[in-house]
Amino acid sequence: MKRPTFSLLIFCALLSTTLGFAQELSISGFVDDAQDDPVMYANVLLMKAQDSTIVNGVSTNEQGFFLFDKLSQDNYLVKFSFLGFKDVYQSVELTENIDLGTVVLEEDSEQLDEINIIARKPTLKKEADRLVFNIENTALIEGNMMQVLKSTPGILVLDNSIQVKNTTPTVYINDKKVHLTNDELAQLLEGSSASNIKSVEVITNPSAKYDAESGAVINIVMSKNLVTGYRGNVFGNYTQGVFPRYDAGMSHFFKNEKIDFFANYTYSHDKINRDQDNTVNYLDQNNQITDVFNSRINRNTWSNTHNFNFNFDYSIDDSNTLSLSSNMLVMPYFKYLVRNNTDILDGAQNLDSYLFTDNASNDKKHNLGFDLDYVHKFKKAGERISANAHYTTFDYNRDQNVLSDYFDADDTFLQTTAFRTDNNQHTNIFTGQLDYVLPLSDTSVFEVGAKTSNIQSESDITQFDINNGVETVDVNNTNAFDYDETIFAGYINYSKDWEKLSLSLGLRAEQTDITGVSVLDNVTNKQDYLEWFPTASLSYAFSDNFSLYTNYKRSIQRPDYQNLNPFQFFLNDFTIVSGNPALQPILTDHAVIGSSFYKYFTVEAYYKISKNNIYELPRQDNSSNTITYLPFNFDNTREFGFDFHASFYVTNKWSVYAVTSFYNIEDNAKFDGVDVQQDQWSNYSVLQNDFTFLKDGSLNASLTMLYIGKNIQGYRILEDRIVSMLSISKSLWNNKAVLSLSAEDLFNTQDFDETTRYLNQSSSSRIDIDNRFVKLGFRYKFGNTNLETNQRTKAQQETERLEIKNN
């Protein structure tokens, strides 16, 4: 490859060096591949020929050029290496400035084949406080982030609700908290490509550096862009459920010596169906049925969603890195239509009357989150300080129209009721965090940090009664709500590794100040409290095949501002959804003892007690025949159980993950002065199989079966169900394209029944969610898709992983 201009500049530089320092010499040259293209960032090592002592090492630049200067006369050995290429050695007797010209590296096909085979296997590693599910370069990355979570051991996704061990986890991306509600998080994950995911960490015992709200943490670790230059992909998916839906998008990656950039954009167009049958038995003072409301409900939602997320890392120098990242969700169109047909029966099951209700709303919202990070690494290995600033802005608007027509048992029209609501919400979230990591020795690490956060939310609702087309403000259901939450936190954490023993101790303190104001009725609710949150983890390895561990954590779950908002949303004249401004935070103590043996099996026992646990319950008013879905604080919820995990390869191309958990949940609360206690034993079991087919490993399949036994959730008994998922992917055109096919609910067993029976409460539901579908996807990769990652970068990343593990 000719480089006349660049070579002339190098010659002038060498000449000036020679004139200025006659006693110092240099070695220079270029590194190309067999196609005469420069090999960027190849490793060039200079060693003494006598004993192979390393004198210096450099990387080639974008033109493939390298330079060793300020050398003394001696005999040297120069080694050229690059991942995917054969090593090249050249001997140099240095008596004058030497230009080695162009060194050509040849591809090492055997090494590349070996890397491809290994990279396609998802791996699962069980640690004392977490499961690490590594999926980099496997078939799982061809879907979206939500599909990856559904395939991750230890995570349960039902109706877009993410759970870990019967709790709602806090989701992080690259250790950055995602400030989204459950529905918004599901939309973000559904619309975000998984192509850049390295691993998913299910952290059941987060250290003190995580927020105290993080009773369990899912940390989605995005891989660094190891391929130099630019690459990208475009993708599209077609899903056939009850209705068709589709999404399409693109991802872009760029890396050079200073910059590592990733961006992803997805557009989703969805129509989703949900059917539900409800029965509410209204009772008299003797708990005898007086009225029965049987409702057949069909709900359809239409939505257009734009998701954009990016991460920009800039290496100022070897010690300082600046990063800007963002997760943005914009939903300019969301249409919600609920058709409700309700039969009203008397106590003898005779039809008294019936009604038809249409509940239609048009929403639009956006949720934009931004993170700015700075990391400084000190000269001491592992010592670093990092700072994070986060800002989220959220806007939501809903225009709702509800119309109900009433008929008697003889089909005679009785009346029409109609109303409209206008609801708006604006929220700002600000956080700032500072963390310092100090290795005290090769085997011990001390961490300290502080964080402050503030949430400011303003919302309002106006309800209009409609009579003969004339709107009148309903003052009883019109209000404004202002919410302000400030948290100051600090933590310390210490970890120490001995030959067989590992210890981690942490303590976090959080001061919380909350003010909620119902503006129009002039009611203010304040909370002000300081809580301490210890964490501890201890493990002992008796041998390579047997270890014991135990851990403990105290955590908090604050009621979110939506649950504290006292607004009432009428789904129809008899069904209401409301918040509860009197909610108190949940405090949970969680202890685990477990054992891992033969690297494949784990047995755990755990105990968890939660004070003020929050559940949304259907509370029926038997005097007015209305039912309100309202969040309540329970006195306590106690849970204990036993888990059995297994993860292993049956053959070189067939891996299995299996878990079964037997657990008991007991809920205790007081309603109307009466203590209510219910408990239920249940089982949760998973069998996941991952397969690789064909000699080149280009065909992959995954089959997951999940059994959720009968369980209790806040006095609601949920019957058992079986969840099934199948995914197949085939690489095409020398791995430049991927065709994927997936299906869920193969046996139509994911619909479920739930019942509520206590005191004078008696209701039940049959829920049919639109989760039985077939999905066809295609992804095409372009740009620099060859393995051109140099050894130096890989070595640095391995070091970084070790540093993270020691934290």
C-alpha cells in the first residue's frame, strides 16, 4: 500500500530526531494484512534478543504505522501480533535508524474458528451474590432486550412485569439505574436491540454501593466495541399475535483509539389484545350474596413508539474517561379502547340488568434520561474515582372518554352516562453520585461513596360529566397533586479474599424527605426518616468442587409517586383505580445460605421478612356496588424457601439450565379492625435448553419451559400456569445476516385465574394476555465485521473485569 505523503512526514521526523540526538536510534515501519490494508492497533513488542526482556510496546495507528525511538545500539527482537493473525518475529541489529518497511500479517484461520465456536455458547456463572449470564455473540443477541431477560435464568417476565424471587427488581444498564416505570421499562426493553449485550447479572444481594431500594438488581452489561472502525446493522421483526405488530431499527458502532460509540434506534408499531372475565360477588352483613357483576372485558391498545439509546465513551488519556449515555422513549400515539359487557344478577343468579361500556383514551408521553460519567484511574492498580450526574424528564398526557348504556332484563334501554377526563403529569429526576475505590492490598478493596437524588412531579386531573353533549366539571374528581422527594445517601463497603475465604461487609445510610400535596383540597402528606442498611456476604471454598456461602441484606422500597397520587381513574361507573397518599415504605430483611458443588449445582435456603409490604388489591364496597383497585400497606409478608440450581453442558453443543424452588409466602394485614392472615406453598421450576447445530455453529435454538405453581400475592390466589418459549436463529452470508424465528406460549397454557376471598371480599378473574405469538426477524450487519480486536485491548478488558469482581 503506497503512503508517499505520510512516509515523507515520517522521514522528516526521523531525520530531525537523528540530528538532535545522535546517540539515540529508532525502529519504524508499517503493518498490513494480505489485502494490503493497514492493520490498525496491532501489537508491536520490542524485546532484547539476548533474553527476550521486553523493552517497549506500542500499537499501530490508523495507517498501520509504528515507531520505537530513543533506543540504544543493541540486538533486538520485534514481535508483531493481532487477534486472528499469526505472530511475526523479526530480528534487528540496531546500529542506525531502521525502517522495516511493511510487515505483512497472515490470518490464522484455526484461531478464528476456535473463537467462533467458543463465543456461541451462552455461559452461566453462579457467584455468592449473583448469577452472571454471558450471552455475547450467542443467538440470544439477535432479539431485543426483553427477549434476553425472558431467557435469563432467575428472571421471570409475565405480562411485561419483571420479577426476581417474587420481588420487582431495580434494572441497571452498565451499572446506571434506569428511571422508568414497569410499563415504560417494558417498552424500552422491547424496542431496544440486544446485539450489544455482553451479559446479564441477576444480583440477589447487591452491595452497599447500590441504592437501598435495590433489594434485587438486574444489571444489563453492554459490551465494549472491540472492533475498530465502524460497523452497524439494520433489523426488522414481524410478530403475529392476536393482531400483527412490527418493529424495525438500526444500530451503529464506532471505535478508534479515543472514542467508543454505540447508538440504537427502534420504531415499534403495535396493536395488543387482552381479554378478561371478572366476577364480583357483593355481600350483605352476613356475607350472603346480594348482587353479582359478571363482566366480559376486551382491551385493545394501539401504539407507535420511538426508542433511542446511545453510549459515548471518550478516553481523555490512559487515566481519564468521560462518558455520555441516554435512554429515550417517545410515544406520540397511544390509543386505549376497553369494551366492557357487564351482567348484573341478583342473589338468586337472575338477570336484573346489564350495561355496555366503551372506555377510550388517547395518550402521548416521553421519557428522556441522560447520564454523564467521569472516571479517573490512579497509578495504583484498581484505585479509581468516578462521578455520575443523571437527569430524567417525563411528560404524560391522557384524554379519556367513557360512555355506558344501561338496559333492564327485558332489553329495555334505561339510561346513558358519560364523562371525560383530562390528565397531565410532568416529572423531573436529578441525581448525583460520587464513588471511590481503593485497593488496600492485592486481596482487599475499600469502597466509599455518596449520592443525592431529587424527584419533582406535578400532575393534574379534570373530570367532566357529559349530559346531552354539555360538559360540566365534576369537582369531586378534579384535583392537582405536587410531589417532592429528596434522598441523601452515603455508603462504605469492604471486601477481602483469602486463599479459601471471601468476605464482604457494607453499610449504607439514606435520609428521605417526601412531601405530597393535594392542591385543591389542601391536604399535605409528609414523610421524613433516616434508615440504615447493612449488607454482608461470606463464602468459603473447601475445594474446587465444594463451597458454602451466606449473605444478608436490608433494603427499602419507597412507594412511587403514582401510587401516592390520590387521583381516581374511573374505568366505568363501578370500577375505579386510585392511589393512596398514606402509603409507607417497605423495609425488607433478606438472608440466604447456600452451597455450590461440582461447579454445576447450587442449593440455597432463604428467609425474607417485609414490613409494610405494598399490594394493589381489589377492594369492593358492598353498599355501593363499586370496586376500587387501591394500593395498601400490609403489616408484614414472610417468605422462606429452598432453591436448587443446575447448569451444565450435556454435549459440546447442548447446554442445560434447570432450577426448582419450593417456597411459602404468608401475608398479614388488618382490615376494618380484623386481622387477616393467608399463606400458600408454591413451586417455581425452569428447564432451559440451548442448542448449536451445523459444523460452523450457524444454527442455534433455545427452548425454555417454566412452571409457576399456585401462589399468593396480597390475598389474591393465582392459579398455576406453564410458560413456554422457543427461538431459532440462522446466520447467513458469512455471518453478515441473521434470520430468527421465535414463538411463545406454545401450548396455550399461560392464561391464568386469580381469586380474592377474605372477610367480605369475594371476586375472581380469568386473564387472557396477548402473549401467544410467532415472531420472524431479520438482521443485516455491515461495515467492519471482521475480528480485528488487538490483544492489548482484550487484556485491558480482562483486567477491568477482575477489578469489578473485587469490588
